[in-house]
Amino acid sequence: MRTSLQSRLAIGIAIPVAIATLLTVVLVSYGARQLVDDFVLTRLEHDLETLVAGVELSPNAPPHQGKQLTQVYQQPYSGHYFQIETEGSAPERSRSLWDHQLDLPDLEPGERRTFRTLGPEGQPLMMLIEGFSQSGQSAVVGVAEDIGPLTATVRLLQGSIAGLGVLLLGLIVLSQTALIRRGLAPVNALRQELQRLERGDIEELNADQVPREIRPLILEINQLIRLLSSRLIRSRNALGNLAHALKTPLTILDGLNENEPHSSDELHRQVAAMRNIVERELRRARLAGGGMPGATLAPETAISELVEVFTKVYAHKTIEFDIQITPELRLPLDREDFLELVGVLVDNACKWCHHRVRVTVEQSGEKTSLTVDDDGAGCPEEQRASLAKRGWRVDGEHPGSGLGLAIAADIVEQYNGRLSFHDSPLGGLQVKATLKTGRD
């Protein structure tokens, strides 16, 4: 699965920020709860000390708390409670407990313990208990306070902190995303320039107003473009020079063949075949021109140029060409490959047609189909599988080397396509090349 650079940077920033925000929320929530516990325990310790100071223990008698506490311990279910227990005697409880009794554990004198429990009405209590002795008699005293309201306040605070943390996280992620987009703006501009380069609108990328980090990449791409362009030009020039160099000796051989009454037919056929190859390569050199490598092309313009050439080459047949192409269609194909493919198919149709050739280019999704029909005699179905074999020919009456359709099949294969042969609606042969021209 491929992800964009912007997504990777955004995720890389969002994860640590989210972790930091979560830790902050947890620490603040814990701190708030600890603050509440410390506050309640401070009050409980004060009340516990007051209780212990006022307790009177007598043998075989329940403990008595003689010191007056605050009125809150007298109100039933007020949320403030105390209880004093001695061994063998009934406990003394605050009036606020009414008929409820707290469960106090046994403690040694001087031992103190703090825990949470449930009160008379099921409310959460913070309880502080301590063991002490007086006149040789041991007792356990416990004070408790309802922390329900404070707990609700802490939960409200925790929710507010969590909401604030989420809001802060969202703001940070949005701001970082905006900064990332701004930082990647030169990369988006580079992508747009690459698209213009692919369309052939520019010859190289602009390396002037770009960040220092991207400039070396652009310079390397421009150097590669210039290298490929120069190699392509040299190859085309060499091909044209070779064809021109062979043309004169072939003309001489052809003249000697005509003047020699006993020359073999085989020599004549070979000279004609070589001449056809030379003429074809010269046409390719003239039509290919100096287009940038990798640029898209307008098939209507390219095919119109080819039709003009074949109209002159086959002027003796007076061929009627029917071109069916969307005017604004542009294909991401190499110009030389496309001209070679169309040239082979149209040349083959012109050789075998009577008077009509139809060329159709259609694009559907990621695929482009090139269809060439003629009104000739067609080809038997059992021979169609051999048409694209290198050097194979239907018959020797028409000039040719048997390489044209094989070359076309090679070009189609380079674009992950398929070359197929069918009966044409015009009455002859239909050759259909389906190319994959879509982008992943």
C-alpha cells in the first residue's frame, strides 16, 4: 500500500502529539484526584485527633466521646461519620450514621490506615482509622467523609481536560498539516512541471526557484532528459544516414538487374525488399522529427501526417482513408513507437486493400485501441495466428519482408497490450492493437 509523503509526515507528528496529550490528561487527572484525597484526609486527620482526645475508655463499658464535635456529625446521613470500637463493648457511633454501622478492621495501637468504602446510602466514603490505647485498654476509631460531590467534580474536571486535550490535539494536527502542505508546495509544483514535460509543453524542468534540497534532483532529471534526447537524435540521424547510404547502391543494383536479361527473379525480389525497408526507415526518420522523449501526442495529427505519406506512396490505388479519432484525445505514448505501429498497420492495409482503409483510435479507461480496417480480400482464419510471426508472409506477390506485423506485435507487447486479427466490416482484414496507456 502506497501512502503520500504528506500522510507519512502528518502521521509521524500526530502520533507523538497524541501520546503527549494523553499523558498530560492522565497526569492532570491523577493530580486532581490526589489533591482531593489530600484535602479530605487533612480534614479527617483533624477530626480524628479531636475524637481521640475526647474519648474516655472504661473497663467493661462502651467508649464515650465526651468532646463536642461539629454539628455535621449530628445530622443523619450528613456525609460525615465516626465510630469508636473497643473489645467486648458496643461501638459508639455518630448520630449521622443513624442505625448504620461501619466495618472497622482491628488495628494495633499507633497503626493508621486509609481506604475507600461505601456509606449508609451507598455513597463513596474516604475513611481514616487509627488504633490507640488508654488506661491499658485498646480501641479503634474511624472517621469518614462522603467524597461523592468531590469525585463528581474531579470527573467533570477530567472530562473537561480530556476534551481540551482532544481540541488541542486537533488544532496541533491541523496546524502541522498546513505547515506540511506549505513545505511540500515545491514538490507539488515539481509534479505539475513533470506533467507539462510529459505533455511536451516544456523541454526541461525549471531549477531556479526551488528549495536547495530539491534542486539537485531537478538538475539530475534535466541532465537525463538532455542525454536521452541527444541519444534519440543521434539514433534517428544514424538511421536516416544509413538508409540514404543504402539507397544509391540499391538503385545501381536495380538498374543492373533490369539491364541484365538473364538476372534471376530472386535478385529482383531481394532488391525490392531492401528498397522497401529503406523507404520505410526514411519515412520513419522524416515523421518522427525531434519530439521530446516521453511526451504525449495527439493521435489525430500523427495519423494525418502518415496518411499524407501513404497517399503519395500508393497514389496508383486512389485509396480513400477514413480517420475516426476524438479531436482532443492525447495519448501518453512515445511518438516514434506510435508512428511505427500505425505506419506498419496502415502500410499493410494499403497493400491489400482495394480502395478503402479505415483507422479508428478509441480510449476506454486505462486502455487505448487502435483499429485498422481494409476492404481487401482478407486473410483465412487458419493463417491469422501466423501473421505476426517474424519473416512469415501470406504470399510473395506483394513486396515486403514479413517483418512489419512482427515489429507491430513487439511494440504492442512493450505497452502490455495485445494484437488481434478479425474480419473487417469493410470486407477485408481488421487488425486491432489494444495498448495499456493508463497510469497506476
